[in-house]
Amino acid sequence: MKITVRDLSFAYAEQKIHGKHLFNHFNADLDGGESGRPLVILGTSGCGKTTLLKILSGLLQPQGGEIHFSGGEPSGADVASAFMFQEPRLLPWLTVRQNVSLPLEKRYGKEGAKERAQHFLSLVSLDDKEDAYPSELSGGQAQRVSMARAFAWPSPALFMDEPFQSLDIPLRIHLMDLCLSLQESENLSQKNRLLIAVTHDPREAVYLGGRIIILGGSGEGIIFDRIVNLGSRERAYGSATAGELERELILHITK
């Protein structure tokens, strides 16, 4: 699965006043490499990481350019893409199962949506919390519900906007492992879903990414692009190999 971006232009209203663009004829071929791992986007605050994610997913409309999904699928603007935000964004008046199944009902029907929700909740080890309400969950549990909801939606791409940023390191690692496990299951079932994750943390990028790109400042586009062929031990927090790549990423981010 690949997303092709050609001549993308985008500017917020205040940027237009000064004749500036966040993206100016931006071009990219976006995939996760051969490993099936996520494509991770890094960059300084304000460089457009989240904006690009929202444009690709169809949540924002660009002022110019084209976006194409591989295999002839329509652009992000025409696809109901799965999106995982920084916060879980669960509806407090619905149970855990209902939060996952509600978006699925139009596509699968009420019973089909319920079964699919239960399946993905079991994959994130929340079978015993199906009838609980969001207020009864810990922060990590709520984010697991959000992850189950995102993976349950059958879209060609899944977009993640720093969903692990507020978690402590052990829980962050656990949820990243869970995310990778879900992605691997998708790949084994030949769905070939592309997962694109935004983060500001180079260590997180090394741990997750099959490919890492760094966005430069306003209008600069991609300033770093690397396929990451590392084993799990080499990616681990504290490993020497991960540390070397992390330092390289930091140098490019802080130029």
C-alpha cells in the first residue's frame, strides 16, 4: 500500500496573508518499506506533521495538488480513513464495545459491528471491559479502546497522531508493541494496510518505524528519508544501535 502525493499546496489563513505555505508543491511517495512496519513522520513543532496527516486522511482539504492511494483507490478526501488521535476521544455515554461498534454499524449492520468490535477488543485484551464506560478505564485502557476502534475500521490506511505521547515509557512500549502486533496481523491477512504515525520523539520513531521521514520547516518538504532495517533488540530503548540512529535523527531535526 502506498500513498502518492503530487504538487500538494496548503496554507492556513494567517500564512496566506504573508504569502507563505506550509506545503508548497510538496511531492512524496509514502509507504512503510518492505518490513510492513509503520511509516513514521518526525519534525519540529509547526512543521506540518499533523496537518499532513489530516490532509492524507481527508480531514483537511489542500489548496492544490493530488493524492492517490495505490491500486486505484480514491484519495484520502474520498475515503473514510481510520484515525487515532492524541486523546482517546471516547463517547462517555457509550460502553467500550459501543464506542468501537458504533462507527461500524452502517457498514456491517448492528450485529456484525458488535461481533467485529468484540474481536478487536479481544486482540487488545479488553474482553472483560466491553460493558464498562470510559470513566471506569485507566488512561492506557482508554487508549487501547481507541486503538481497537481504529484497527476495526476497514480502511486502506490508518493514521496515528502521537497517540503514545502522554504515557509513561513502560506503558508506551507496551502499546507500541500492541500496535505492531495488530499491524502484523493485518499484513498476514493480506490486507496490506498502510500505517502512518506522527511523533516528536526520535526514540519512538526508531522503535516503530519501517521507514522514517523528517519534515523541514515551512515549505521545505522532506529533509530526511531512511528505511530502517533493524531487529527488535536493535530497536529497543537503550540499545547502542537505536541510540546511534536517534542521535542522527536529532541532528536533522535541530539543524
